[in-house]
Amino acid sequence: MSSPLNAVCLSLSTTFLVYVQSLDNLTATSPIVLIWGLFSHFEIKMRRKKNVKKGIQFCLMVCGASGTGRTTFVNTLCGKKVLSGKDADDATNAHVEEGVKIKPTTVELELDEEGTRISLTIVDTPGFGDQIDNEASFGEIVGYLERQYDDILAEESRIKRNPRFRDNRIHALLYFITPTGHGLRELDIELMKRLSPRVNVIPVIGKADSLTPAELAESKKLVMEDIEHYRIPVYNFPYDIEEDDEDTVEENAELRGLMPFAIVGSEDVVEIGGRQVRARQYPWGVVEVDNPRHSDFLAIRSALLHSHLADLKEITHDFLYENYRTEKLSKSVDGGSGGDASMNPEDLASQSVRLKEEQLRREEEKLREIEIKVQREIEAKRQELLARESQLKEIEARMQREQTAHLEATNGTHTSADAEA
């Protein structure tokens, strides 16, 4: 009889080798690889439970000229009234340029059947594009983005972190392009060029149902040509054919082909063929919000709240924030005007080094804790398997004894019969 402990060990070893072969720059002898290879699914489950309980934080900014459908889109995205439309202008104040206002609103949404929640912060920018000179609006929006980075930088510099600190960095910005049927305006180009170093810019065409299918296709083509011509680094759903799996490449290529997304929003529900659907009703027909033939709403909603949520957050933290952090610390060290005048450049540089060392130390401690926990789990499983193996051996020995006794009894009976004969 083969040992069950040996069989389990062989199965675990095979799992480890398959996992290790899929990793670069790691060897099968690395204890960390073995630990993560065995217990990575436990971490995923724990993270999912944490997300269900606490909720995922995601910040989305919507920007565009008045009348491009920002408010309706947000309410459609959230499935409830989150933003209110602008009231009619007072004729007595029509000549006054109020400027852009930045209004963050947080709403709790449930993502899936498992109850995973998302704490979605919508940052609206009413008033943008309403002025003759929008220079101040550009500065206001960029300033808001950078202030969120400054808050994170300050929190990282604290000796004792605030456990209730909320990360309000903007992970994605939907820029609503006016549906003119043409390419980008100078305002669009300038805004996206200024904001793209600080946030993931995703261009969309608002109120796309105001264009015919031919006009919409031509407008998309012209917009993407302008983005390429002016070298605007928008978020284009990046993928690597050699590194990413086939499904990821196919999905991202499809989303990239839809850019800029044609958005149709509606807070009204219409009955079509016995179905209740969100739609806009016109004398000539109905435009369904969730119909891919009528609108790209489902695609952009899925990308923002499901498939690309983690990627947008990672790029914000690992690339956009790190670039800003490097720029700010470099200016401070070089004595530039953008530095923090309240801190000596040498102290700021050494503080950055200390922060990195502290981060590495915490990661090492976390890995050690995980390793100890995993070793305990493995030891407990090993003891359990040894106990079961011992039980099986006892059962096997008992069966052999019973079989031997039965054979002896049978042989004794035959011997007695032969003697009598």
C-alpha cells in the first residue's frame, strides 16, 4: 500500500514546480516561492473577504464642457441620482464667469453577487469650458490632482500613520468631448496634454446619440488621429502580446478599438418588448443605454468598475504618483521653487531614503510573518497526515491479522477432515 503522505507530498511538489516555472527570476529553491505557490489562493480569498467587508476605493473625475452629458452619465453609471443638473442661468448674472468648481461626491455601490462593494468617489468639474480664457480652469484641476498626491506624500512622511487616512488620488479621468462630428478642439488638446502626466485620461464622446452612425465613426477616427498627432498620452488599455495572455490581449485590443467611447446616458426607463430598459426615447425610435449597438456605455462601465479597476489604480500609484514624487523631491533637493521651503533639501532627501528603507523593512516583516504562519500550517497538515497514515497502517495490520487467522482456521478445518478420512 502506497503511503498517503508520500502521495500528498508528490502532489505538492508538482504544484510547486509548475508554479515556479511560470515565474521569472525566481528559483525552485526559494522558500518565498514555495510559500506563495502553496498559499496564494488563501491570500486571494482573504483579500476578497476584506473587499466585501471594507469596500474598494476608487476615484473618478469627469470633466468636459457644460451640456456634454457628464451628470446623466454619472447617474446612469451609479444607477441612482448622484449629481444634479445645473439650473437655468439667472439672466442678471449671465455676464459673470464663475469659473470651474471641483465637487467630490462619494457613493457606495455593490459590484457583484458576492457582495463586493466599491466606495466610488465622483469628482465633477462644473463650469469647465464656460470661460473665454480657460487658463485658470486648467490650473485649478491640475492643482486639485497634485494636492491629492501631496496628501499621500505627507502621510508617507509621518512617523505614525493615520489608520483612517483616505486616499483621494484620482485613478481615472473621463474627458467628455463635445459631439461636433469633427476632431478635437484646441481646448480639448490643451486640457488632455496638461492632465495626462497626472491622471489616466480616457476620452469619451458625450451625447453620442446626437450623431448619425457615419458621423460618429468619422468623429472617432478624427479624434484618435488628433491624439496621435499631438502625442497625448491617454490611457489606451495597454497590453503586451508576448507577455499577456490571449484573453487579455483580445479584451484590451477591443476596448482600444472603441476609443473614444461613445456615451449615451439616461435616467429614464422604457418598456421594450416586455423588458424594462434604460433608454432615451425619440419620435423616430429608442436608444438603449445598455445596447452595445447603440452605445459604448457597458464597455466603459465594465472597464472602470471591473476589468481595469486594479490596473488604473496600479498605474496611478506606481507610475503617475511616483513620477510626481520624484519631480517634487528632485526640485526640493536642487533648490527649485517647487520644493517645500519648510524643509532642508538634505533632510528631504534623507527622509525619502528612510521612507524607502522603512517600506522595505515592513515588507520583510510581513514576509516573515507569512512564512511563520505557512510553516505552522504545513506542520499541522503534516501531523494530520501522519496520524491518518498511522490509522491506515493499523487498519492494514488488523486486516492482515484477520486474514491470517481466517486462513489458519480454514487450514485447520481441512486438516481435521483429512485425518478423519
